[in-house]
Amino acid sequence: MTRSTQAVAVMAKAPGWLPVKSRLQPPLSADEARALATAFLLDRLDGVTSLSAVAAVLAFAPAEAERALRALAPPGVRLLAQRGEGLGERLTHLFDDLLTEHAGALALDTDSPTLPMAWVEDGLDALADDSADVVLGPSEDGGYWAIGLRAPCPALFVAVPWSTDRVLETTLARAAAENLRVRLLPRWFDIDTEADLRRLGDDIAVSRRAPRTAALLSALTARLAAETAR
Amino acid sequence: MSTTRLDETARGVFPISATPFTPDGALDLDSLDRLVDFYLARRVHGLTLLGIMGEAPKLTPAESRAVVRRAVARIGGRVPIVVGVSNVDLTALAALANDSMAAGAAAVMVAPPPGLVGDDALLAYIGSVVTAIDRGTPIVYQDYPQSTGVTLTVEAFHRMVDAFPQLVMLKHEDAPGLTKLSRIRAEAAHAGRRRVSVLVGNNAIYYPQELARGADGAMTGFSYPEMLVEVYERFAAGDADGAEDVFDVYLPLLRYEAQPGIGLAVRKELLRRRGALASSAVRTPGLALSAEDRRELDRLVARLERRLKA
């Protein structure tokens, strides 16, 4: 298997169509949260299209947002509507779809704009050289920022307590029960709180990644700081 | 993240990690991943970030935090991480210390600010550090008078060990320091005092002698960390002669790296040649290697490789 046959799918809710970043409202207004989610999405899509020899996919919801997202997404990104109820079903369908055409696939969230793309490449390599059946990128909050598979495995997505701190451990238990070899990528953080936003600002200043988020964030943090000072 | 904290039983090799930069001087966090992988592949027992060799004073606070978080993420709890937090500004010191521990570091390393005179002033300073940082944070005291100008007497060190249970390790770099090391071990044993871990710095130039005098390992940035590990392991296994034989093979290169001022550039160049760094860039102020330096380095490395094959 070669990398040319792999896909990386960004899982995203279309900003403006579904609620996004609700845990950040407040301090952010609904408009600001939507703008931030859009910046996160676009920075992530740029990151994925910068990977060489990988099919970039935007797995989006709701289906009605396709036209709007088509206008937003960089060229070369394939749009694929998410199907099913709940994240587990959606991931199951996504991997079913991708793995009929690709020998390996990796689904990524959009919650961590400065995520090092080199780690995504490490994950793809582990799938490509057959050193792992499942690749997981753990999040500090107990979830995961990426999951990659070589073959569909619906069991990984069944009865997972999504949006809790037990997502990763549950998934690891399912993988063990299926006798799958797991490769864990480095742990990274999601942006869910105001403190996370500050950390993100730090990280952007240093890594010079995520240009859209960077531009927006400096305005947002200035406003939040002014508010705190008042 | 891993909540393992460093304690007095720490042993082995905790290399001082270089801090990677791109040729234009930006922090290169992708190379930090490579560097971490490089150290782990050489079976180090821990890792030290933001030491003097890590060019810590040349980083912004945000860059320091980013280095710690990235390395913590990459290491994933496999070995403990010590973070150098020394700063004349106690608030800045505490901020980096607390942030590093929250991110998953195992301990912080502190060298005193220049200008402290006398044991009492030094003890008072460490007391203020202990008060400023989060309770229970393990501390490594860096004894490096060549840089700080602050002398740590053996008596002051004993007082420090007694007064601050958080103090779990001494990074020993004083010179001449061999007698000091012997005294610390002998007097502590005689008085039934808590035995703290001692790792040696100073480019490991006296490593075999220091191990023989009671050091527990090394905390230095030699570009062939596998030597530091092998010497430690052989010594720990009772093979002091074998340990010294291994050390001797690397000694010419180690001595070349230990040159004051330019040693860091040598080290980063060797790490680059070994695939651990994308660039050997040193941040300003820093010295660069001349063509003649590089030729000497070529020759030293060629000789080392020949001896390793023999």
C-alpha cells in the first residue's frame, strides 16, 4: 500500500447551520463563535491539503450546507455529507465510504488549529506500513483528535460515551476486544474554554500556524481583555 | 498527562535537550519532535528542557511554554521531563514552573540569580522559590557557579536538603567539584541525611570519576547520548572499567564539544548530522562554526566512527 491511496477526512459541522463552539458562548458571542469555527475549519483544510499524496475530504453536516461549504473549501477538497444519527454512526459510514476507495483513512476534528500536521503524517505512515490497524490521536480532555483505520471496524464506534472524558479509553477497550493493533499519536488539546483560547494564542505566536485563526484570535482576545479590564 | 513526579531515586541520563530553530531563527517544533524521538531511541532515562544549552534565556515566555507542551506531548509519559525555569524574575519563574507542571513535567530546575552572596542568602532565595511555585513541585538545584557566580557550599546544600523536602536532585557542575561531590555523599551518609539524586553536568567531562564518587548519572547535552547511557549502565552493573573504556572512545569529541562559547554550535551541528535536527541554527547571540571548525569536526567524527567499529 502506498500513501497515494490514503484519505484524510476533516469532520465538521457547517458553521451557521449547526451550533458550533457552544461552550465558548460566553465569552464569545454567537457570531464570534461562528467566525472562529470557520477559521478553524479553513486552517484545518489548508493543513490537510498541504499533505502530499493524500485525498483531502471534508465530511460535513448538515447535507444542506454543501453549496456554502463548496464555496468556502479550497480547491481539491472532496465534499462528503455525513450520514447517520450520532457521531458513532457518522464515523462508521464515513469509514465505510472512504475505505471502499482508499486503503487507509484518517478522520480529523477541527478543534485544534495548531495541531502539527507532521503527526497526521506519522499516523498515515503507521497505517501505510502496516504497523497499526488503528491510529488514535488522544486529546487532553479524554477524547481523540484523530482516528485512522485500514479496514472498517464499526465496533469502535458503538456505544461510545461521546463528549465525555471516557471516549479514548472506551475506544481503546473496543480496539483491544477486536484484537486491533493501536498506534497512539501525541496528545493534543481542544479549544473549549477561554483559557484554551489563550493557550491557542501562545501556540500560534510560536508555531506561526493557522493564519486565519491567528488573525481572528488577536481581535477576539483584545476584546476579551478589554472586557475583563472594565 | 502523566502525573509522575521526580523524586530522590531518579537515576540515569537526563540529556539537556537542544532547542531547535529554523535558519531564520524561528522555533522549530517539528524538529523538537525529531529530537525527542532521537533521545528516546537512545534509551535515555529522562529529558531536560530549557537548560542553558537549550538557549532558554533566548526564548519568549510563550515559546518556552510551547517547547514544554510539545515535548510533553511527544514523550507521552514514557520518561520524566525536567524543565529549567531559572529567571531573575521570580514571578516569571513561577509562571513557567506552574505551567510546566500542569502540562505534565516531572520537576523544575532552578539556578540562583547572580549576585547572591553567602549561604543564608542562597537558602532564603530557595525558600522564596518554594513559596512562589505550586506546593509540592519537585526541584532540581543547578549548581553552576561558572555561570551564576553563586557558590553552593556543602554546608548550605545539607541545610537545603533538610529544609526543603521538594529538593530531590542536585545538578552538579561546580569545578573543581570532585571533592565536593565526595563530601556531599560521605557527610550525608554519616549524618543519616536524606540522600538526594545527583546528576552531573559540565559536559560530562569528569563523568567516570563523578560516578565513582557517588553521582547517579548525567544531565548534559553531549550529542552522542548513547555513550552517556552506556557508561551509566555499565557502571551501575559494576563494570567501572568497561564504563570508562566506552567513555574514553568518545572523549576527543566530548572535549571538542565542551569548548566554552562555541560548544553549543558544535553540538547542534552534530545533532543535525545525526538526523536529530533539521538545522543547526543557534539563536543570536551565539557563535557559528567556521569552515576550519567543520573540517576538524569531520575528522573527529570519522575517527570516532573508526574506533567504534574496531
